[in-house]
Amino acid sequence: MIARGRFITLEGGEGAGKSTQIKRLAAWLELSGISVAITREPGGSPEAEEIRRLLVDQSSRAWDGIAEALLVSAARHMHVRDTIQPALEGGAWVLCDRFYDSTTAYQGYGRGVDLVVLDQLRRIAIDTLEPDLTIILDVDVQTGLTRAMERRGGETRFEQAGLSFHTRLRAGFQALAATEPHRCVLIDANRPIEAIELSIQDLIERRFCI
Ligand SMILES: Nc1ncnc2c1ncn2[C@@H]1O[C@H](COP(=O)(O)OP(=O)(O)OP(=O)(O)O)[C@@H](O)[C@H]1O
Ligand SMILES: [Mg+2]
């Protein structure tokens, strides 16, 4: 029987470095002969990507927090069923760029949806599945937004509402790390890319004895 793979999620605000670090982590794991599947949320399976389009399409109507939570939960259900579970069962390590902690941070801490409601949605969408490890990249709000904007080649100043939203997000991620220390590890992402990469490798070596 093939051993089930590990399920690792990367979390953090915009520009924290999730997409950068997930690629580096995948390459490093593959060097040890581990088979890796990279995926992301919202999205990660055909139906979930359809829902992603609804959420990111600027011309769509403005969803409120509950509607967003329901949409991402429906997407997550399909993503887990069709992509994550099959990969884990096939022995791959699944690295997922955002997962349910982003719903807690964005729709909960960011948009004010009741955290108990979000927990109920999580159970409906994915039952008892939880990541073996969640890496939360913690970055100063302004630094993260500047990185994200530079990547898009856009404006680098932010209006106050955006800043306070992102400040609540960061506090939400920090609270998650404090509440679930067995699963979530906060990594200081204000440092250079290579330093963060080494911290993640060190964490994985210690956690999974590879
Ligand atoms: N530690 C770092 N120091 C400086 N720049 C970084 C660092 N990590 C990532 N970057 C750069 O910042 C930009 C955003 O990084 P990345 O796309 O990995 O962030 P992200 O967390 O995936 O953001 P988003 O949530 O918007 O997808 C990229 O241009 C990347 O090269
Ligand atoms: Mg990204």
C-alpha cells in the first residue's frame, strides 16, 4: 500500500511570498525523491476554478462576506474531493497555496463573518480534513502590499480602508497561529526570500523527519 502523502498549506496576506515559497519548497522536496502536487485556492479543480472566476472577476456583482464564504466553501469541497484527496491517497505531498485559514482571515477577521459560522461551513465542505502543517507567512502589511503591487506593476500607495482591512487580516493569521500551535507555524516573512526558504526547510525536516 502506498503511504498517504503529507498535506501542507501556505497562508498569509497578499505579497507575503506564498507563491514564491511554494515553488521553492516543491523543488526542494522533489530533490529528496518526494512526489509533490502544487495547488491553490480558491480553485484547484475544474469546478472550483469556475467559482474562482466569479470571485475575482471585477465585473461580477459585489458579494458580501457570507456569500463569499459560501462560494469558497463550495469550491473547497470540490477541490478536496477531486484534487487534494486523490493526490494524497496516491502518495503525493500536497502543497496548497491558501486553504481554509484564508477564509477565517478574509471573510472572518477581514469582513466580519462570525467565526462559528465559518467553522460550520468548513465542516460541511471538508468534514474533518485538516492540513498536517500550515505555514503562515507573516509580513508587515505595507511591505506585503508593496511587494504585491510591484509584482503587478501598479500603484504602491494604499488608501486607509485597504490598510485597516489588511491589518485585521494579519492579526487574524497571527491569532490562528496562537490558537492552533500544533498545526500552524508562523514564519517571519519580512526577511529575504532565501532566509524564509531555509526556515521552511528546517521546519519541514524537524516536523516530518525527512
Ligand atoms: N521575502 C521577499 N522579499 C522580497 N520580495 C519578495 C519576497 N517574497 C516574495 N517577494 C516578491 O514579492 C512579490 C509577491 O510574492 P508572491 O507572489 O510570492 O506573494 P503571494 O503571497 O503569493 O501574494 P498573493 O497573495 O498576492 O498571491 C513577487 O514579486 C515576489 O518575487
Ligand atoms: Mg500568490
